[in-house]
Amino acid sequence: MIGLQFPGFPVDELLQPISWDEFFAEFEKNKLALTYQETTVGGLKSNFNKLVTRKGM
């Protein structure tokens, strides 16, 4: 499982640091895409993101 850890948020003890090369290799191997939200409906900055499976690839 791969995930993203953002500065200023609680550390997820289940995640272990890896290099960007390792991250992108796993990202491609598992055919993932990153979906994210820049702003909330109310116009505030959003931190929502999710790794999802790419369809048809």
C-alpha cells in the first residue's frame, strides 16, 4: 500500500518513507491515479486526495 503524508498533519505510523522513484514505480505498477480537490464547495483550500485505480489501462 502506498499513501501520501503531508506536513503539519498527524504521522500515520503505518506508512514508511520511500523514495520518489519507488513511489512512482509502485504508482505505475498498480495503475493508480491521484484524484484531489483544490477547494471546498465553500471556497476554502481542500486537502482531500485519494489514490484510485485507473480504468482501462
